[in-house]
Amino acid sequence: MGNCTSLPDPHRSHSQSPRVLESSISLDLSEIMGNFSYDSSTTFPDYDAAPCHNQYCPLFQRVAPTFLAITCAMAALSTGSLLVALAKRPHAWGWPQSQALVAQLAVGTVLFAALLPSVAVGIGQGWRLGTALCRLTHLLWHWSLFAQGLLVCSGSCSTVWCRWDPRSRRLAVAMWAGALLLAIPAALASSTVAGPETSCIRRSVDILSPVYLLHLVLCLCLFLLLPAVLLVAMVAVPQLRARWEPSISVSWLFFGLWVPYGVGLAVDFLLHTQLLQPTCGTFEHFDHVLGLSEGLGVLHCCLGPAALLAARLCRHRAGTSGSC
């Protein structure tokens, strides 16, 4: 939700649910990929108007840049270590953590983490790279997320990544190209807002606009529907269940970290469409919950590579080598 303005509805008493206005900018960590900076050109004279007192936006401005900087440094360290391990012992990686799959996951992580410095600076000092780079940032951010999600799912239910052959190469091209197409709505919904400090945001559009709805549906499919369908398939199909190995769960850390954000997006949509009536407590606390959920998802870029590397080291010490 992340709205910084909360005004009591003049047609309701304070004992009823307040009207939560949709501001021109949503500022929460839950929309890092869409909301990069506080728009100081927008004033909120009734920001603390009774009965609601949402203090999320100032907290976001203070915490987000430092959090993203630390996460970026940790991601560089863990991904670098993973790439070194891949280069030094390429044949030690077998299904389900095959070299081809892990290398692509590392590329997705690098792409995601490389955007964090510009996002952090944009939050703290305003976006100064222009509209085109703002939209490109949104595109690349979501491209990396969709690609990683598709790779994790394909690696969990197929042995196609056992070898880097023409079949796996065609699949890789299809997945990365498909992920890029899926990321286009996020770029179309983003732009810059001029002011004393220019902001790169996901513009506040009509909650039922085609662009927003398409972006929302794609995010929910990636973060909620895709892992749920695969889990059901694993239980229902004996062949898939037989292929499941404990080490597969390591790559599923990606979904474990992003599922809470997917749930938050769904609830956010219900609140904005008033299918769920927001109360003061909802307005005051949901921004923090949604922000923390995306902050948890962002951690995948440092925790994911570290988990993959740790799983491989443990398997090597146990004397088992991955094979197809």
C-alpha cells in the first residue's frame, strides 16, 4: 500500500473506517522496484491527521539506502564466491544444482544486485538518471526476478540442466526471452516525477488499469501461483516426486523469501479496491508489513548464492557427487 497520506473521510465519523487516499507516490520498501525516492514536491498537510498516524515514509527514507547498500555488498561477496567455485570445479556441480542452472541463477542475481546502488542513491538523493534509465531499471529488476523464478521451477521438475547441450541452450534462451517480455509491464508503468528531488517511481495509476493489472497478475503468478502449482504437481505426480532431492529446496529459498511479498501484493490490491475495508490500524501497520516482506525478498540476492554454495560444499564433504 505505502500511501503517505491518510485523511479522515468527511462523510464518516472517526469511529468508522477512515478513507485512505491514494497519493501520487507510494513509498515503501515493498515497492523498491517502483518507488525509488520520496517526492518532496508533494506536501502532506494532514499527514498526522487524527485518527491515523502512519510514520512509515520517514522510516523508509532513513533505513532503505543503508539496507540496500549492505545487501549489495553481501550479494557481491556471496555471488563472487559462487562464481569462483563454479570456475574452479565446474564438474563438481551435478543435478539438481548443475553448473548450467547455477550459473544462470548467478547471472540473475548479479543483474538484480547491480541495480541496488542506483536504487539506494535514488531514494536518498533523488533520481538523476532520467526517465529512460528509470524505466530500464524497472525492466531489468523484474527481468531478473522472472528469470530466476522460471529457472528454479524448471530445475526442480526436470533434468534438462544436467548438460549444456542444444536442448538446454534453447530452453535457456526461451526462459530469458520470456522473462524479459513479462517484465515489460513494470517498465511501462514506471516513470520519473519532477520536483525539488526527481523521483523514479511506479506511477500511481488506476488500480484497475490494464497495465497495472497485468503487472500485478504476473507478479502474483511468479510469487504465489507458480510455486503452488509445482508443489501440487510434485505431490500428485510420482515421477516428479521421485526426482525431488533435499538439495532442490536450497534453490527454493528464492520463493520462500518472495512469497510473503506476493501475499502482501494481493492484500494491497484488495485494500485499494475496497474489497477489504481499511481501518486506521490497517493503514498504520500494513505499510510496514508490506515493506518488510519486500525487504525479505530483496535478501535473496545475497542469501541465495550463499545457500547454493553451502549446499554444494556439504554435499562434497559427504562424498556424494551430483549426477543425472
